[in-house]
Amino acid sequence: ATPLTNAQIVLGSLLSRLYYVVALLLSGVPVFAITLLYGGVTASSIALSFEIALATALFTGSLAIAIAVFRLGSGRTVFWFYVFNAIYLFALYFIDRFWLRLDPVTGLGHTTWLTGIHPFLALESVVNPTSYPTPDASTLAGHSALVRAYLTRPADAYVLLATAGSLLLVIPSAIV
């Protein structure tokens, strides 16, 4: 009963969900600008932190829309959406923190394969690089360029994967 296309409905719903998140992120810019004046934080770290937050919001909104399109929305669906997100965030964080992160030989922490697919770990690699360092490209010489890029720049990898995942969720939703 509307002249709107499926794509317009899906993208309108996604943009309306993202509006408040983007407004909240933009309202935080002056606070982060003040931290630049006091030092200790680089502008690139702040920008990458904002990119991670925006990519996470985009992916979560796209996932919610895909669930709504491919399954009838109900209280049970919303409940399982939140449960899945909570399990994903907490389980991967604890697996990384207590099982994979510490090098058994040196006892030092480092980024893992989970860092590029988890928003908190990607953010930690940006804001705390001394206790959660990324490997040097020279130590990954035997790996492909994609693997080296994924492991040496996990925050960028997370932003790219979350954005690509959002597209993979939104495009079929717009078609259906």
C-alpha cells in the first residue's frame, strides 16, 4: 500500500536506526577534541574508534533488519537477537582474553585472529597498543598479504568486515 520500493523501505529503516547512533557519536566529538589538547591520544586513534563504533552500529542495525525481513518479528525474535549478541560479545572476548591472548613462551599479550571480528578487541588494539600489541609485518613474512593486513591492522579489518557484512545482510533484505 505504498509507492516505496523494498530497497527504499529497508534503507529508510536502517538509516532511521543509525540516526541516533550517529548523533550520539557526533555529540562526543568535542569531548574527544579536548583529549587531544591534553595529549596522550592521537587523532588517528580517535577517528578509528569512531569508525569501529559506526561499523558496529551499521552491522547491528543490518542484522536487526535482516532478522525482521526473513523471520516474522516477535518478542521471541527480539529476545534471541539480544541473547545472540551478548553471547557473541562476551564469549569471544573471554576466549581471547583467557585462552588465546597470552603467549605461552613470553607471557605477553598480543592480538589474535578474534581481534578483527570483535568490536571490543578491535577497539582495545587501538586504544591500548602497549598491552595489546599487533604483530610486526616481518614476523608474518610467510603469510599472504591479506593475512598480514588482517593481523597487523585488526581495527581496520574489523571496520571492513563489519561494513561488508552489513552489505551482505542489507542487499538480500532489500530484494526480499
